[in-house]
Amino acid sequence: MARIASAKPRSQRLFRFTAPLHQRQHFMNAHVDKSLRSKMGIKRRAIRLATGDTVKIMSGSKRGTTGKVTFVDLRKGRIKVSTLMKKNAKGKEFNVSISPSNVYITDLNLEDKYRADRLRLVPTPKAKEAKAEAKAEAKAEAKAEQKVQQVKAPGLLAEETK
């Protein structure tokens, strides 16, 4: 992660506003709910936000509202949440952007398998058992298919020779 070397507020602001995008990713972190951390075995307090995460708003007039992250804007350093809507002069609704420091994550979007690897999620004992059971079921199904193919194969050969 990029380190801000100076203690001067002016230099810190300059760094944040002129940082390249690969460093701005590190500014888009939000705290993780304690129950989610213990359930999923996440060791870090804050992780990077991604589209599809469910978040709860901690400050502002919409405090306590939950919604899904619809857009993460690295250039502005803001996120858009599905439940934060405003109307323009013509009556059309649009998403309001907020700072990621004003939300905390209540549920993760783990459709991206690489994200789960990066988070180094520790599988819970129940998850390990479920994975082992699924593996055993897959082996049993594969063996059953092989037996069915072996039984069908001699009959097919006999029909082809006739």
C-alpha cells in the first residue's frame, strides 16, 4: 500500500488527490461487521469494497439503511448504494455517491473466486465438512456412472455386431 510520508495535511491531501488509480484502490476500504468476520474467518478489520457487497450506512440522514454497492468510483473515491436515491428537477431518480468510510460491510459478494483467495478466508469446520461430503457424493456418482456404462457397453457391442 502507498504510504503517506508527510504529516502535513496539505501534503496528505495532495497525495490523495493526485494518486494513480492502482494506489487509490487502497482508499476504498470499509469495516467488516463483527459477526461476518467471525462467521467467515476474516482476520482483517477492513477490506476493499466491491460491487455487489451489502453495506449498512453508519452516518447521515439515511443512517441504518442497508443496500448493495452498485458502483465503486476510484477517481472520486466514492461508492454508490442501491438504496440511496435522489430525484432531479425532472423527477428522474439517480444514485447518490457516499464515502466508503461512512459504511460497513454486512455481506460479501464472493462470486469472484480470486477475491475470496485474496481475503484468505478461513473455512469454518461446517464448511470443511460440507466440502468433504460434496466430494464423497461426487465420487459415488462417478462410480455409479462407470458401473452403468460397463453394464451398457456389452449390450451395445452385441447389438452392433448383429
